[in-house]
Amino acid sequence: MYFIVVKFQTKPDWTDRWLDLVADFTEATRAEPGNLWFEWSRSVDDPSEFVLVEGFADDGAGPHVQSEHFKRAIEAMPQALARTPLIISRQVDGDSWDRMGEVTVPGS
């Protein structure tokens, strides 16, 4: 699977509107064949930083970046960003999240 994490630093006047700006992109990506998850989080240290965690089946990441909704999103995003997004993208073994070995919650 492809595991991707992207950090987006928004301009102050776009911070509260960021999730609205990427809403159609998010919905369309989640509906793609091969998408395992596409989840947004917001930094607790910097409210203008959003983190996107993505998972794609091995053949899903290529079609994702070729999709029309991806192209529209990368055209729309720069107006709201304070800097170029930072990314980690790796192909890893597995097809889902694994349980953390260091912390065990009884009954889960």
C-alpha cells in the first residue's frame, strides 16, 4: 500500500475555510477505487497547519494523481497556502492500520 502524509500550512484568512475548500476533493478521493483512507487532522500546536493522512492500494495512488478532482484541487489550494506542502510518501507492506504493540487496551 502507499502511505502518504502531507502537511498544509494555511494563510491566516484561509485557516477557518480550509476544510470547505478541500471538501469536494476529499469526498471524491474517498470514493476512488483503491483509496483506503483519506483523513484530515489539525495540529494542536498550530491551528493553521492541517495534516492529511492517506492510504491507497498499490495500484490506487497513480490514478488518484491523474484524476480530475486532484487536478482541480492542486489548482485551488495555492491561494490558501502559506508555503508549499510537505509530504512523506512511501510504499509499505500491509493494507490497513496495525495495532500498536507497545500499548494494549484490554478488550479491544
